[in-house]
Amino acid sequence: MRKSLVILIFVFLLINPIIFALSEQQSEKLKNILNLVKDDKHKFQQVMDLLNRKKVDLREEEVNVGIIKAASERHGIELKQYSNIRGIRIELLPYLLTAGGILLIIIGFELYRKMHKTPEHQELHELSRAHQVHTPSPQLYNLQQYVKTCAQRGYTKEGIKQTLLKQGWDTRTINSVLNQFMR
């Protein structure tokens, strides 16, 4: 199980590219640069190409994203060509990776559970439910305590059995409990 988890984390890290977030100073400089080049299509594209190559993360950069979107619309530039810049369009990949990871964990857990449940275990479990022995019965506990007390006081096995039969207990249950406490 641990091995699977380590492999899953390793694969996730391989798939997830390294993204660079901007510091406050870098963010301010980018805003100034974008404001300078927003009216020149060629220079704007050069800045966008550089941001794309550097895999810049603009998810926390609302002002800069606003400038980029306005300039790209004005110049007729498709933002989808800048796929390495995070935050300029809705990105489904992180959500898909998270959902896929959760799904893999759930599937792995279910497979682990099924592999460790033998057919015998499943049959015993179903039988216990059918015979309603999956939860302890307070009456059975009381019966066990009664037999234990009677045995400690020296009553005979046969005397206890006859009393319980008169009370409506079945022979099999009586014998089972008697065998637990009296030899």
C-alpha cells in the first residue's frame, strides 16, 4: 500500500510542471511593462512569449491578467497559445489531477479491501447477518451471566438446563453456553 502511494506521488510530481510565481516586486514590474507594451502588438507578443517560456504563474495577479486579456482582445491574440502561463484561462488540469488522484486512492483502497476478504470471510459475514448474530444479544449475555453464577454456586448442569428449557431457551443455545462455563 505504501509503495503504491509513493509511486502515485512520484507520478503526480512528474506530471505537474514547475511553475514560477511572481514576487510583489516582479508583479509590479510586470504591470509596468504590460502597460508600456499593451498598445504595441509585436512587443506585447514578445512579453507573452517570454512569460510562456518561463512558465509564470499569474493566478494571484488579477491586475496583470486583466491587462493581458484586454491587450490580447484588442490585438486579436488567442491566449490558448500561451499554455505555460497559469492564470490567464481556466485550467482544468489541476482539478483533473486532483480528482484522478482521489479516484485512484479510492479504487486502491477498495481493491485492498477486496483482496483481504476471503470468500470464507464473506460467507461468514453474510451468515452472521442472516442469523442476526452480527450484534451481541443482551439476552445471550444475561444467559451467560446466569449460567456462570449457577456454576459458581455449585448447581448441576442438568438442573440449569431443565430450568432454562422451561423458560423457553432452545437446547442448542443452552448446551453451547453450558459448555462454556461447565466442564
